[in-house]
Amino acid sequence: MSLIRRSSVFDPFSLDLFEGFPFGSGNLVPRTSSETAAFAGARIDWKETPEAHVFKADVPGLKKEGVKVEVEDGNILQISGERNRDQEEKTDTWHRVERSSGKFLRRFRLPDNAKAEQVKASMENGVLTITVPKEEIKKPEVKSIQISG
């Protein structure tokens, strides 16, 4: 797994790119690969805690080397990866193919309070966890003023 910081974002808004996969909202992205299937729609949860923004992505069967986590233009979190189809032998007879393969790319605009330069990523049991720390909210100082008189 690699963490890369890049610039020149094509679209600064959240953007999901899939090759030939109808995703959550029912929209259809133009088909470019017949091998792409349900895996392309990597499901990602995003929660905000008092300390950080935490993203969790289900990426079963992928090794950390097969996943990229990037920050573009300082505020776009990009998660991408690919699972290749198993090699077919001419002597094999397939009875069912349900495991999916393909590429995915998910992008999220980080809020202003995100410390994008301190992003951390880890993967365990097919779940990618990305933690983006938040800037501390500075509470205004309350200064007591002594009343004279």
C-alpha cells in the first residue's frame, strides 16, 4: 500500500470511477472492461470523531501492495486498487464464477479541518482503515476583567 501526495485534480468534487459497473446511486459508468464486476464498488464508510476523519473500505482479497491511498491538491483523498481475475487453464472447467475482479477509484473532498499531511493508512483482514487527523478547534479564551470602583 502506498500513500502518495499529488496535485492537478481533474474534478475537485467527490468522484467515483468504475470500469463498467453500475454503482450505488444506480448510475452507469461507460463500460471499458468486461472483467469488472461488483468488486469495483468498494464500499467505504466515513465517520468523524472528535480527533479525526476515519475511512474504512472493504477490500477483501487484496494485499496492501495492491491498494493506493493518495492525497491530491491537499484536500482530495483518493483510494484505488485492482483485483485481477484468476488465470484460466485450458483444462479447467468452471462451474460458477462469483468472485469479482476489476479496478476501483474513490475520491473524497476532505473538510477544511483535516490535516491531510498526516494521513495514516493500515489494512487488516481485508479492511483498509484511513485516519485523517483533525485540527484542534481553538476555544476562545475567556479573560476575567476586574471591575473597579
